[in-house]
Amino acid sequence: MRIASRMAAAVADARRAATGHEVVLVSHQSPVWIARRHFEGRHLWHDPRKRECSLASLTSLTFDGDTLLSIEFSEPAASLLPGANKVAGA
């Protein structure tokens, strides 16, 4: 739970600092996945082989004020990474 709380705090801090603008946060796979599950209201325990979080992927959180509107996953470099469109470890 500590990682989820820290990541949620980092997102909140970044949103405050960049009010009205876009912001980019960079982290490793596990904290990103745990934060995503936290924002989705899902249990934090999971099977790491089923993470949707590959090398050079992006997880985007879209807010309207304090309301989380969407969570999207994309892989802009998918064509450069064999199997990048699959979940990690698959």
C-alpha cells in the first residue's frame, strides 16, 4: 500500500504544480502498475505476468479537476519491440 500511496501523492503533487497543463511522470513498471490498480480501485495484489506495462509504454491518467476521467495504455514504440503488444512475461 505504501507504493500506491506514494504514487498517488506524486500524481497529486504533479497535478497541482501543472494545473491547466500536461505533466509527465516517469517510473518503473511495478510502481506504475500498482498506481494504476490503485486509481482503478482494484486490489493491489496481482499476477506480474499479466501486467499491461511493457518497455517504453505509457499509462495516461486524464483528469477534469479532481475527477479521474480515464486511464489509457499505449505503446508508441511497439513496432520496435518484438512482442510489445503482449502483456509482460507472456
